[in-house]
Amino acid sequence: MSQVTSSSKARVTTPSDTEILIEREFDAPKHLVYKAYTTPELVSRWWPGRRGVMRSCEIDLRPGGKWRYVMGAHGGAEVAFHGSSARSSRTSGSPPRRSSGARLPAPRRR
């Protein structure tokens, strides 16, 4: 397994009043970065980091498909993130130039 690294800083801009764009470069082939962001088993390995554990990871890349991550944070809080896919890159065979989605927290106490 190869080591994938990212630049130390992300670039954050606000293209409009309703958008936040976060860009980061990775020292890895595009197809591996795409796979890390679109394969539930891989997302579950890196998404929670040291903040907790992944409880659920669902990703549907078909046009109009939804994605949802649920993380159990240390201390008992549960946080959900979700969004939708604009197009299916799996059916087209190649990753998009950019990946985007809305992440909306939905905290729940246990």
C-alpha cells in the first residue's frame, strides 16, 4: 500500500453567498484520490481520523444519488454529513476534475 500525502494547507474561497469551495492538492494519482473519496470502506478508514468512529458510510454516485456519513465522536455525540451527486463518474469510467458536496451537521445525543 502506498503512502498518499496532501499539501499542508487547503485553499478556502467563497465563490458566491451560498457556496464554500475548499481545494487541496494530493501527491497521488487522481484515480487513487477519487477512489479514497468514493469507496465506503476507504472513506470509513480516514474520515473520522482521531475524532471518533464511523458508524455508517453510504455513497451512491449515480446522477441524483445521495451520500451520507455518520460518525460517532468521542464523548458520545453522533454527527451526520450528507449531500448529493451531480453525476455518476463510475458509469463514465473516469473521475471528475473536481469533487463537491454539501456537508450538513446533524448532531444527536445518545
